[in-house]
Amino acid sequence: MIPPGTFFDEYDPTYPDSDGMPMADNTTQERWIATIKGGLDALFKDDPDVFVAADLLWYPVHKEPTIRCAPDALVAFGRPKGDRHSYKTWVEGGVAPHVVFEVLSPGNTPREMRRKLLFYNRYGVEEYYLYDPMSPSGLFRGWVRDRGRLRRLAKPDGWTSPRLGITFENKPVKEGLTIRAPDGRPFENYVALFSDREAQRRRADRERRRATLAVRERLQAERDKAQAERDKAQAVERAERLAARLRELGLDEE
């Protein structure tokens, strides 16, 4: 029984879920793919109808299993979250991925990347972003669909994605790309996120200790004040009793 709202992708061996190629050729490429995919997951975590995937084979044409491509990351709006063997456009209500990302490795050839651009252009991608983290010049390019075709951005640095709302800031150095969410926070890899959480936890621990110490000091001050008031009251009471006794004995000074 499939819970309501859960996407079910029955495996069809006609459309394999692997092309035999690795997700990444090196750790730099893998880290960037994971960072982009993780950032997109976080960005749309509360929207049940935005599907995000990495290195998932996309089959755009029914009964044509040789026509396929596996973007390093993809985003499809209006499609439910859920596990898939592959992304088949006809199964997804005719919805092609709206945004795709490619992270280059030294093994990617210009011919291969031209073929991918033609593929994304032909099968309906709205935005396509290409990044080479190992390029000394910080190669970053983008294409956006305009008048029926993908057109290259003249100035991708500082560009904000119309679909995603994220902004790209690129420095002309290796791994100089920063991707910012709409709230300005950068996409980060897991190690950076873990370090941030650890730093936040330590700050929270320090704040709790300071707050606990402040409460203890306040309570102690209140106890000291109460004790001082009791001591004063007792001293006044003793003085009054002594004065009364002296008057009884006729020894008061009046």
C-alpha cells in the first residue's frame, strides 16, 4: 500500500537506472555536485511538489530508451518528491526538468558538453548552469530559455535564477563560485554545515551556561537580600525587646 501523496516509480528494465558511468570523476566534482544538490534539497524541503535529484537518468521520449542524459543535478517543479529509478517525462505528466546543473571534470570533452547543451535545449529545460570548479579562471556559464531556445547569459556573475531564486557569485579562481539562497545564505558542503552546527551548538552551550550562571547569581542575590532583611528585622526586634526590658527595670535613658 502506497501512502497518499507518495510518488511510485515502478521499475521498467526498458529504461535502465544506470548508464554505467560514475557520478563523479574526482572528489572536487563530487563535492560540488553534493553541495548543489544538498542546497537545492534544503531550499525546497518544505515544498512537496518540487523534485530534486542528482545524477538521475532522464528519459524524455517514450519508447526511446537510448535518448537519455543524466544531469549532475536537476529540479522539476510541479512534481512530487519521492524515490525514482529514473526521470521519465511521460510518467511525470509531460513535465521536463526545469533547471539542470553540470559540474565539469577533466574527462568532459567539449563535444560531450555541446551534445548536452543541444539535448537540454531540445527537450525543454528552462535553465542550464555549467561550472568547472577546477578551472583557474573559474569557468561558470548559464543558459536561460528565451523565445523557444536556450540562450547563453552574457554576464552569469551576479545572476539570479528566475526559477530557483538563487544567486550566483563567481570569482575568477578555482572553486570561486558561491551560490546564495534567496535569504543570502550560501550553499555549503556537509563538512562546512557540520562545522557550522558544531559552532552553533558550542555557542548555544555557552549561552545556556551563562544563562544558568546568571539565574544562580540572581537567586543567590535574592537569598542574600532576604537573609539580610531577616537579620535586620531580627536585630530591630532584639533592640526593641531590650529597650522594653530596660524600661521595665527603670534603666532606660529617658
